[in-house]
Amino acid sequence: MKTALDALKRSNIFKDQSKLSFDYVPEHLPGREKEIDQLARLFRPVLYESMSQTAMITGPVGSGKTAVVKRFCMILNEAGLENRRRIEHVHINCRNRKSESMVLLSILTHFDSRFPDRGFSIPEMIEILKKHLKKRECHLVIILDEADVLLKRSGSDLVYNFTRIQEEDDELLGAISLILISQKKIMQLLDKASLSTFKRTNLIDFGKYGHDVLKRIVDQRIEFSFHPNIVQEGVSDMIASMSEEYGDARFAIELLEKSGMVAEEQGSDIVNPEHSRWAKAEVKPFVFEETIHQLNIHEQVMLLAASRLLKRSAYCSTGELETEYQALCEQVNKRPLGHTQFWQYMKEMDAFGLISTKRSGKGTVGNTTLITIQDVPVAELIDYLEKTLLS
Ligand SMILES: Nc1ncnc2c1ncn2[C@@H]1O[C@H](COP(=O)(O)OP(=O)(O)OP(=O)(O)O)[C@@H](O)[C@H]1O
Ligand SMILES: [Mg+2]
């Protein structure tokens, strides 16, 4: 029997699990090169002309907003060092720091980790911030992440204040830049005065990630976090397809980590697409029994045939499926359907969401339709369907 002590032993699968943590920001962020470039162009005057800048980032869940801004600020700090401009940044998640004073407190603890967490009014805290900025002679980039929460709760006074500080005191001209991040559009939450500092060109809208980029993101984490040759081919493609609907890199990375954990739990020394199906079923369970009851006998046989073919791989071809289906028909004493009807049913099952089809892309000979099952471990389908059809 496996004990907790076994589970604590060094993993044969994971090389470095910390690289799968949501706080880890890789040096290179696949698919976001253009956005980082855009930010760099916006912030060039901060570096060379001692100016300040504002930017606003919007985009759906897991589209890399936080990661891109954090990485960009690290790059900016480095560029600052090379150019004798001291640039620092503070990242504040406004979901956890909902009030203006809590946001200011986070900024002040960046300069003084022992700054007391109560006893100062907002104007007093702003005065202290000014002193720090003057003393350190640094440019501070304030990142307000999930800014919509703060703006909805407290309005945009604080955002305006950061601009005003610089206008009122020559010594502080160009001392603060501001980056607002939000899933939702937040322009309408800013008052006129604050709005005037955000030009249209300072808005960067992150689109949802597509299949190709998700696959590159997963491949990168496989390289960082797993021992070599442990994760089988097809896993990253499969995870990219599973998370494509949401375009969410966080979901994809979570599926990858869970896939590795499932493989470990099952005592496997490799990670294959079936482990990813188990992972997905854990994260987003899919009640397949109800759907199977709506299928006719031929569709059920097709599903069992597909499940058997997909035990060890991510995809199979329609040709392979048709052959396997015909063989299974014999076992259940049914006459196999003709090719046209077979196709028809396959399309219906795709619509039911049990199987997914895709055109084979590069790397495969010819251009055929490939079939996969993503939402349920095929072992579970095989178990269930064999009981229904073969016993
Ligand atoms: N292009 C990318 N390359 C590598 N990893 C990425 C990329 N984009 C996102 N990630 C990773 O995916 C996870 C989610 O990204 P991030 O937190 O930046 O999303 P977000 O857009 O801020 O989402 P939310 O709106 O929920 O805050 C993080 O672990 C991040 O490192
Ligand atoms: Mg975020």
C-alpha cells in the first residue's frame, strides 16, 4: 500500500512543480510578444525622457494580463538600471485591497516594510509617498490589478491623485506611472479628470488565447516542470483543445499539473492523454451517463470503439474508427451501417459533445478528420459501455 511517506518522496514525474504555480512568471510569454512590445513602446519616454505614462489592460480570464505586466515591469526595471534611471514597481491586487487607504498602504510598505497599517489618513499617506519618491529619486510604476473592484467601490479619486501629485510639485514631475488591469472595460468607471490621462493608444485589449498559443504555453511548462520524455506527445495538443473554449492559460496549466498528479497517483511513469482526461473530469466533471442514454445503439458502439482506440493516444482517424466499429458490430450482432450513415452519426455525436473532431493539420500525411474524446476518461466510458452493450 502507498503511504504518505511514499507520496513525499522525490517525484519521478515532476522536475520542478513550482514552475506550475500561478505566481511563477516565465521569462518568455508565448503569444504575448506583440503586447509586451506595445507596452515597451508606450513606456519608452519613461526611460529616456523622465516622463510618466499610463496604460490600461483589459482581456478575459487567464489571458495573461497579470503575467505580461509583471514581466514587462521587470524588463523596464532592468532597462532603467542600464540607463541610470531607477524604476521600481508595486503590484496591487484590488480584489484584496479594496479601499483607497489599503492601496496606499501597500504602496507605502513597498518603501518601508514596517509602515504601520493604521493611524494615517489618506492625505497624510500621500504626503509620505511624496517624501519617499523624492528621497529615493525613483520612478514608481503602480499596477492596479483588478482595478474595476477599486473603481466601483471607491471611485477614481485615487487614480486622479496620482496624476495630481506630479502636477503640483515640480520635483515629482514624471515620478509615477500607472497601469490599470481589468477583465471588464473600465473606461466608464473613470471620472473626466482621470480619463484625460488615458489616451486611446494606451489601451491594450488582450484577446482570448487560441489553440496554437495554448499548446505553446503548455509545451513550455512541460519543459520547465517535468523530467525529460515523461509527458507523451499529444498531451499538450489535448490540453490546448480542452482549454480552447475558454482561451484560459490558467486552466490549461492547471490541467497539466493535474495530469501529472493523476499519473503519479496511478503509479504511471509517463503522462499520457488519458491522464489529462482524468484531470479534466476532476476539474470539470461531465455526467456522461445521461448523454449516452440519448444515443442509439450504433452511436454507442461507435463510442465504445473510439474509447478503445483512444486508450493510449490523444487522437485516432475516422478510418481506424470505422474499422474498429465494424468489428465491434459483429460482437453485438448488429449489421454495421454504411459509410454515409456512419459519418452522419459521428457528426451528431460531435454535437452531443462526447467526441470531438478536427481536421488533421501539419505533420500528418494527407488531410483527414481526427477524432478525440476530451471530457471523460475513456477507461470510464469503456467500463460503462461494455456493461451496457456486451454483458
Ligand atoms: N503567454 C503566456 N505564456 C506562459 N504562461 C502564461 C501566458 N499567459 C498566461 N500564462 C500563465 O497563465 C496563468 C494565468 O495568467 P494571468 O494570471 O496573467 O491571467 P490574467 O489575464 O491576469 O487572468 P485574470 O483575469 O483571471 O486575473 C499564470 O500562471 C500565467 O503565468
Ligand atoms: Mg490577473
